[in-house]
Amino acid sequence: MRVAVITRDKPNHLQMRVDTREAHLAYIKQTGVVEMAGPFLDADDQMCGSLIVLDVADMTTAEAWAENDPYNKSGLFESVIVSQWKKVIG
């Protein structure tokens, strides 16, 4: 199943994102369940959140993935939404 993980960073936490980015990317590679991902950008073209599409067996796995993401563990996020998602176009 596909699951979208939609996050928004806490205000003024760009440096935390930059500092944690390498661990986040290593986690993506290590887990092997990310189908596509990328940051949201603010009006100044600065990263301010993420959209990550997972290909996992169930919601429990997706929720655990999101919980263990180094970005989340560092306290970067103001909000995290984990929602089943159906690809229709693209």
C-alpha cells in the first residue's frame, strides 16, 4: 500500500533540518520503503516540510517509519500526517 507522510517543520528550524539531513537520507536508503520524497519550500525557497510516499505493507509500518525518521526524532516537525494514498496519475 502507498502511504503519504506529510510534515511541516517548526518555524525557524531550517538549521535543524540541514543538520539532520544526512541521517534522514541514510534512513531513507536503509529502510528501502520510500517511493518518492521531497521538501516543501516556503516563499523564500527554503525547505519547510516534506512529502514522502512510502510503499509499505500496512499503516502500522508507515506510522513506525514516520516515528523513527531522524527528522522526527530530532524534534524538527510541527506536524506529521500519515495517510493512505492512492496513485491515480503519474
